[in-house]
Amino acid sequence: MQKESGPLVWAKQIRAPFLILSIALVCIGCAAAYQSGGKVILRDILLLLVGVVLTHISVNLFNELSDYNTKIDENTVKTPFSGGSGMMQSKATSPKSVEMAAYLSLGMAGLIGLYFTIEQGWPILLWMGIGGLSIRFYTSHLSKLLIGEWVSGLSLGSLVVMGCFYVLTGHLTKSIVLISIPAGLLTSLLLFLNEFPDAEADKKGGRVHLVIFFGKRISARLYGMGLIAVYSAILFTPFLSDAPKTLWLALLTLPLAANAARITLVHHSDLSKLLPAMGLNVGVVILTDFLIALGFWIA
């Protein structure tokens, strides 16, 4: 395979299928803003979408670059959900081009953030700063401090939902803060379960995440507890705020989540049997986020 062999290679390099998470999170913030009577302008929605997707791309590229430099990906078992894209290992892309693309996408996202800062005020700059620092130092520092999952959930989960809402309304509400919690937890759980197959390789590469620290058996239980927290938050948000009860549409994914938790508890150390749970986990995260957005939209 030749270097830089076209859009398909870069689609794999940026892990394009996973970018749907960013779209779902933007949908939550925008739908909540619409439901609350915010000034929802198509231009702003598109800019938010582009900015968040660019941010997500930079996350993926920095992560791929780190895994290449630390040789983590040389020791992982490739699955559709973990183990890296393999593009640099196959020489389809180069580390230098990936690093340039990572900084370029982060910089472009930053410019969009600056535009919204001028439009709506300094809180956006604060969120942007937290997100930017999290992205840049996640693989080099934060992933070694046992907080990687939480940082991911915050920066590519809760902050996206609240940030999009703030951009479109100019303020935050109790309901958007509360619903950002399950959105953030879902992002954390997406990363958490995908760490199971890579735990040994990550440990050799110097990372310290929850699966490495607690082991797969306890981590499987933590995954189930995380799902309980997600659905509890969705259930109680309308009782604790003025959020619409149509948010309970997101509870429709509960059977899928229960099945994912069951498989993980039983087969946490058997990759071939854990794969269905990993697939269900992706579906649960994306569908639940979109159903939360739909719940706001139809209220």
C-alpha cells in the first residue's frame, strides 16, 4: 500500500465511523436549545457540528499517533472497535502527516470556538480551553493518571452538550446540566469497554486506566454499574428539572444495555465472546444519545 493513498485511507485513519458520536452529542445540545426556546440558527448548528467533529478527529489522530510511537498497536488484537486503524503501521500514512492533521483539525476547531466566544462570551473560551488541553495531553499524561475515561466523558460528552446549548441560548439550565451527565457517562463507557482487549498492550505502553488498575473482572462489574447510572440519570432528570418526560424515549435502549452488561460480566476475558458486547455498547451509546435528542425535539 502506498503512502497517502486517498480519502479512504484517511477515513480509516481518523476512525470515521466513530465520529457519529460527535453528531449525536451536538444533536442533544441543539435539540435541547430548540425545546427551551433558544435562537436555533442553521449556520450556527452547522458550525457547531463541524467544530465538534474536527475536535473528535484530532482526538483520534493524537491517540493513533501515541499508540504508534509507544508501539501499543503492535501488541493489540485488532477488532472493529479497538486496536487502532493500522494505517501508520502499514505505511499508508506517515507519523508526520498524522501529527500535522491532528494539529490542523484541532486548530480549525479552535477558530470556530473563538468565533462563538466573540458571539456569546468567555464561558465558551473556558470550555474550549479545557477541551483543547484534554485532547493534547490525554495520551501523553492523562491516560497514565487513571482519569482517562472521565476526561473523555467530560470533554467529548458533557462539555459538548452544554457547550452547544450555551452557544444557541447564551445560558445554561438545570436540565441541560443534568442530561449532560448521562451523555458524558456514555462516552466514558464507550472508551471503557473498548479498553478490555487492549489492557495488556496499554500496560506495556505505560498507560494506567481502569481496566488495568482493577482488572477485567471488577471492571466488568463497574461497566454494569456505569450503565445503571446512565439510565438512572435519564429517568430522574425530568423529576429534578423542567426537562420533558419525552427524554424517557432513551430508556428504550435499556434491553440492549442489559445484554451488553450480561455478556461483559460472563466473558470479560474472552475477546471472541466479548465482541458482541462491544458492538452492543457502541449501539447503546449512539442510539441513547440520539433518543435523548429526539426526546427534546418532540417535546
